[in-house]
Amino acid sequence: MNLDTSIEFLKGIGTERAKLIANVLDVRTVEDFLHFFPLRYLDKSKVYKVADIKEDNIEIQLKGRITELQEVTYAKGKKRLSGKFTDGSGTLDLVWFQYTKWMLEQMPINREVFIFGRVQEFNHSFSMAHPEIELEDKKSVDERLRPIYPSSEKLTKRGLNQKFFQNTLANVVSQIPNLIQENLPFSLMKSLKLMSRQEAYLNIHFPLNLDYAKHADRRLKFEEAFFFQLGYALKKNYNKSFAIGNPFPKVGDNFNDFYENFLPFELTDAQKRVLKEIRNDLKKPIQMNRLLQGDVGSGKTMVALLAMLLAMDNGFQSCMMAPTEILATQHFNSISDLLKETNVKVKLLTGSTKTSERKMIHEELLSGELSILVGTHAVLEDIVQFKNLGLAIIDEQHRFGVAQRAKLWAKNKIPPHILVMTATPIPRTLAMSYYSDLDVSVIDEMPVGRKPIITAHRREKDRLTVYNFAKEEIAKGRQVYFVYPLIEESETLDYKNLMEGFEHISEIFPVPDYQISMLHGKMKPDDKDAAMQYFASGKADIMVATTVIEVGVNVPNASVMIIESAERFGLSQLHQLRGRVGRGAEQSYCILMTSDKLSAESRKRIKTMVETNDGFKISEVDMQLRGPGDILGTQQSGMIDFKRLDMINDGNIIKAAKSTVEHLIKVDSALQNPEHLNLKNYYIKQYKGKNKWGKIS
Ligand code: ADP
Ligand code: MG
């Protein structure tokens, strides 16, 4: 038997059962079986008394006699087997819905037995269905706890019950000395108090006691976190040894002049800190690959601008890319506004930039006259060439793929430094792992004076009140968003939804008292611009829109966000949408309109939104609801397909693994120390082909 042995060759399985198990449980090899972990354990060292049963739905062991047994017809053509069990302290009903004649005949009536199973309460009395029965004199002494494996009715019906799994796993586990090799250095296990790998696999299936099970769990989780981190650390190390970058040693006039004279506000401590982190990277002759995480409104744009000025001070150009035209335009507007008193030249390049303007931009980029280019994907086109691109900033990274990042690299002989900005906070533990190939900076503090947005959940019956509230706010001079969900399956439906909404809103908020602007994805860029402008300038009181306004739109006077059919939005989307308000000095509100019937998951999403403004908390709930794979996109989910490690609850283990790996890489980055041999071999075997860093082999 080795790890790759097909389970059909295991005792008691065979071709048919192997197929069934593979289909239902996705277990195909001995290794899969080792990773087929118990849901929980039964402690058979305890014996309960019938009189002590107070709680429903627990699994227990009792010792006594089965005193009665009979077949009962309980529906047309349906029979069950019904019995009574007593241990002197009381009587418990036993029931079998499936049974054979043989069972009926063999039942050890009136003999001392142990019975074992789950008690259930029906009509104020307890019963146990399908108990396991063992004669007292035959009972094996159980040293270890018994594992209970995930199973299904389909399997149980075919005889693949807990006993089957327990026996099969006992068989596999007995081979552990031949199957499992240690993959961590002894000194490490000692210092971190980790169980050996063999012990861990034994105790995760058949623990000596619950404490052993816990230790086994910790060891297996640590191992997963460790090798995952190691993969990234080696890759990062490998990249760094190649990724030369242009050092920016100077802080010069452009930066200083702006910082001293034109900074419109004091930077928050968090902004200062991340700026320092960026600056430290830029000083080195190594390409920066940094992720800047910060909740909506935390002030990432200013950090980006200051970094671009640093590039300029060192003789380099910068570009900043955003995923949509609206967003790029907005970045351009706010950056050129901030720089209007300086000599720094900034231009905007998008899909709808006119040919003549485009030509001019191309020329000025080549001559070096243009220092900062803001744009959309248009910036990536091959025809866009720089004289000396030193820094590329990508806003909202989730929408740009790795391939596109790579295109940016090629824009200069020595690749530009890369700063990726994201407002979609992902849980810290996930970031630590997933972004291990990027260095991470976090802005975890909002500019002072921001009032937390008040969020409320409202239903159809409250609609009039909601409209009246919007009217009151408009009367105070504020502006209001109405957002309608995108209907992914049907763009037509989507449009209809929005148009109906628009008409409805137009009736409730009629001209000339109210001006309404509308924005959706199907509009021409010029029309979008005009609609946006109409609202941003304050001419329109209301903006009716689809989620195109989700990212980055900045209208500080807008203080009410009303989201229609909010149950149809994902959590991070709701959070992004809410981030469109609360950008000014006024108290802002977000109103989540839903239908009356909500699924449990929708209710959880809405409740979370109402309870917190903290993007990190929201992303944690999001991850619990959807799983990390969905958050990062299916492409990446395979990489974080952990067997035991839980990204949310195992933060401490992930942290420990990360610092262990960092230390390891520092002292032996090529894993040449003989003590690291098993670790290196395991890594190579495990990650062959998955990680193209290829340095050690
Ligand atoms: P985001 O991180 O979502 O991109 P922005 O960069 O758009 O946030 O900043 C949001 C708003 O906060 C902008 O209006 C910006 O001018 C303002 N802002 C940024 N930093 C500060 C600060 N330190 N103090 C006050 N306002 C700030
Ligand atoms: Mg932004």
C-alpha cells in the first residue's frame, strides 16, 4: 500500500464500492482516505444512564438489556422494528426503519449489551434509532476515541456505514509508518511543540483523547500554512533576485513643493506609515510589488499621487490605471485639481480619447514631457510607449489580471515599480497568504471628522417613509443615489429594471422640484460623463444608477444611498456602494430596500451591513458565507484549497507559519542545510508544476 494506491484494492472495498465512494466522497486513493477527516469523535469510555438523558440529539453509550422487540406497521406497506431498552434507571425506545429478517432473529434479547447511538426526543420521550449493539462479553476495550466520518444516506444504504469507514481507516492508519514521512525539521517541531506527522495522522483519525485530537489538528494545519507560505516566500525570493528595479533615492522638489504648499489636509498616521513603506521600497534597486489595501474613503489616491511625485523627482514617469472610464476620469480630475498650481503635467487616456489627443499623448510620453498618465486599459496597448516609466499604479486590482500586470512590466527595460491599490478589503489572514507574493501595506484609519454612515434595512411597506426621508435630505441641500441591481442573466431585463425605477422615481420626485440624472453601463462614454457631471456639479438631486457607480465615484455632497433589491447584491458590493456616501462632512445614510422574504444568507448579509462599517469585518463574513475561493475568483481558489486550515479562524497558526518561513528563508533560502532536506523534498513533490519559481530543485 502506498499513498497513490487506489482504494479499490483496500480490504472490503473492490471496484463497485470504490466507484461509489469516489462519486460521493471524492475519495480515490489511500492518500485521499488519510485526508478524509472525521467530523467528530465518540468517547466510548463513558456509559450513560437512561435516567440521565436530558438532552436531545446527542450520541451516547448505554449498558442494559433489550427487553422487547416487535415489527410494527406504521403506514401502508411500511414496517419498522420497535424495541425497548432498560438499564434499571429507566426505559428507552429503540427503532429501526430498515432492518433484515436476520437482524430480527439475531437480536440479543434480554442479554447484557452496550448500545450506542443518537437519542432523539419525540412526544416528550427519548428514543434511539438504529443503535449499534455489542454484547457485553464481546466488547473490545476501546483505548482510543471513535471517529465519526461524514457520510450520506446513499452510502449507508449500500452498507458503507460508520463501522465500514472506521475499519477501513483503521486499516489505512495501521500503515502510517510506511505511508507518512516527516516533512518538518525536528528542531522546528520541538520549538513549536508540534506533534510528529505520523502521530498527527494517527490521532486525527483515532485520538487517544480529545487533547491529542487538538494537537493533531494544529500540526496538520500548521503544515498546510507552512508549505503554502513557503511556496510564496521562495517565489518572492526568486523574483527578487531577478527583479531589478530603478532605485528612487531622492526626495526632490516636486514632492517637497507639493507636500509643503498644496497638500489640502494633514495626512493620517496610516497614510504616513504606508508612504514610508512605499518609499523604502522605491529606494532599493529592486522592483517594488506592493499591495495597498485601504477601505473606501481611506485616502489611497493621495498616497498614490505622492508616490508618483517621488518617481518624478528621480527622473521617471508614472501611470495610474483604473478599471472603468468613470473612475479613470475621476482620478484624473482629482489629481489634476490637486496639481493645478504646480508644473506637473498630467493627462488622461481612455478608450474614448480622441485620435488627435491620443497622438499628442503618445508623443509627450516618448519625449518625457508628460510625467503622469492616468487611464484605463488603454494604457496597456503596445502603441503606448514611455520614455522612462518608473512607477505603475493599478487601482482596484480585482479587475486586472496577472497578464495585464505583466504587460506593464514590459513598458520599460527595467520594469517599473508596481503599486496595486484595492478597496475591497480581504480578511487579513487571507491577505497574508494570498498576497504573499506582494508586500502589503494597509491604511487602517479614516481621515478625521468622518461620521460613520448610518445603515438601515427597510421593506416595501416602508417605501413611502423612505421617499419622504429622501425628500427631507434633498430639502437640506443633500443629494441621493438610487441603485438598482444588475441582472446578470439579462441585460435587457437589467435595463428594464432601471428604466422602470427611473420612471417611478420621476413620478415620486417630479420636475421642476427635483432634477434626476441616470447612469448605466450601456450608455456612451460622453453621455455617461454628462450624466455624472450633472450629478457631481449638484444640478441633479438624484442619481438613478446601476452598479456602474460602484467603484470610486466621489460626490461628497451625496449623503443618501438607497439600494433597491439589496438582497440581490453581494456583501462586498454593498459595502462598495455604501462607500459612495459618507464622503463629506454631513451625516450620511444607506438604506437597504428588500422584499419581505429573505433567505437566511441574504438576511445575514443585510444584518452585517446594518451592524458594521468596517470593511475588514464585512469581508470576513463574506468569506464565511462564500468561501475564500469565491472571493478571490475561481482562478485562484485551487491555491487556497486547504484541507484543514481555516482562513478565518486560524489566524494565529497562519501567523506562526509565516514568521517561521520568513526565518527559514533568511537563514537558508536555497534549503541546503541537511536538516531541511525532508522539507525541501516534500515541497518539490507537493508543488511540482504548480509554482513556477523553479530555483531549487
Ligand atoms: P479611496 O481610498 O477610497 O480611494 P480617496 O483617495 O478617494 O479614497 O479619498 C477619499 C476622500 O478623502 C477624498 O475626498 C480625499 O480628498 C479625502 N482625504 C484623503 N486623505 C485625507 C486626509 N488625510 N484628511 C482628510 N481628507 C482626506
Ligand atoms: Mg479610490
